[in-house]
Amino acid sequence: MQAAAVEGNGISGAYVIQEHVMQQANIVDAEHFRMIARYLEEQGWIADADYGVFKVTASGILEAIR
């Protein structure tokens, strides 16, 4: 979540690119990343996780700074 928040510059509603977040988080396996993204979306921390782009939510930003 921290990598997504950083990539979105800490702005709620910012769209981020999966590839960039994967690089930030040092994740190389795209399937593993998608599994994590599904979990984050279930928690409400990201939204619109389709096509390699997703939106960081306000609750996701709060979770990242905890």
C-alpha cells in the first residue's frame, strides 16, 4: 500500500500504474501483484483495479501512513 501511496503522491483518488507500483514495491511476479491488489481492493484501499491502472483511495492513503 505504501508503494501505491507514494506513486500517487499521497493524493486520494490519484490513478497509479501497476508497473510503477510493482517497481516501487520490488515485486516482479505480476500474478502475485494481482493477488495483492485484489486484497487491497477488498479492503477499500484501492479502486478500479483494471487494465494495469488503479486508484488510491483516501482510506488507502491513511493505511499507508499508519
